[in-house]
Amino acid sequence: MDMLRRIADGRDVSASKPADYHVVGARTSVKDAAERRWGYLKGAWRALRDSVGDGGDPAGLAIENWLLPLFDELGFGRLPALHDGIRSELSFAGDTFEMDMDREPLGDVDMGKYKSLNTVTKIIPDALLEWNVGSAERGPYGHVYGWQITAVSSDASEVTNYCDWTNAPEKARPHFPIVPRSMMEKSVENLAAIVARTSDRPG
């Protein structure tokens, strides 16, 4: 009863705020964060179980694919926060992140190097990440970029890197896509090379 009175009176109560559980952001509740992390851990456990079957774990997959993700979600071995106490993690539509941009290679407008403020518009863990592009001063411009990943087999996925300028200002649409298709295809190739290097590592 004493704790309920303290909450009702608006007094500070230990372990009663999202920040007490390393949950940061006005849009994120402890319940939402817990459900997301529990869903991720259940998926990691199912993947490990499917990989090792009933024959034990001679390759030691449990350490990399279960124990380390579990400890990370529980906060053991937590690395120092990077930006003003906020962990660099995108979880929900509405989350924002900055990108260092360089317009010089495109040679279309004299913008040089600048920062964009991007807002996540769609996110599905392990399947889709889409964001709009804008700035803190002017807000989003209207177009979005995205990465979509579709599993086609147990060890292969189809990856799509896209740009949708349907909601960009009408006068600007003839200039899209701003990033040429060849550059976006190169981004997919770079991602494939990173995945290949990771997969080839021993152990």
C-alpha cells in the first residue's frame, strides 16, 4: 500500500520508470521492450535448437548463438553508452538516427558534406527497415529508403535496397532517384561481401 500511495502522490519510486530498466524514449514502455526482447530470444533459441537437433553441440554454437545474445539482452557485459546515455538501437517506427552525408560524388547540387536526420517509418526485425530523410530544421523531405530481407531457404535470403519518392514534392520527383540505381546495387553487393566474410570465419 505504501508504494501505491507514493505512486499516486507522484513521488519517485525505485524501479517504476522505463529508464530504470534501460528503456529510453517516450514512445517505449517496459512492456513493449520486454515483449520485443523476449520475441528475439525465443527466435534465437528456436534457431539454435534447429541447428543442433538432438546430437549435442560439438561446434559450440550455443555460446555464440544463445548465451551471448541472452547475456546482451539481460545487460551483462553492457558496453558504455555512446550518445548521451542512449544506446544506439532502432526498435520502433518513429525512432530517429543521424547519417553523415556527402553529395559531392553525385555532382548534382552544391551541398557538399552534411548531416541528415532520418526517422524510421517501418521496421520488422530481421525483415524490413525503412526510413525517411530530412533535417532537424526542415523535417522529412518526403522520400524513403529501405532494406527488405526475404528468406528463400535455410541459408539464403533475397535482399532489396529501395527508394520510394511517391510522397516527395511534385516538382522534385523528376530528379529522383537521387542516389543512382547503380550505387544502390553496389550497397547490396557490399552487404553480401560483409555477410560472406562473416560466414567464412572459423568457429
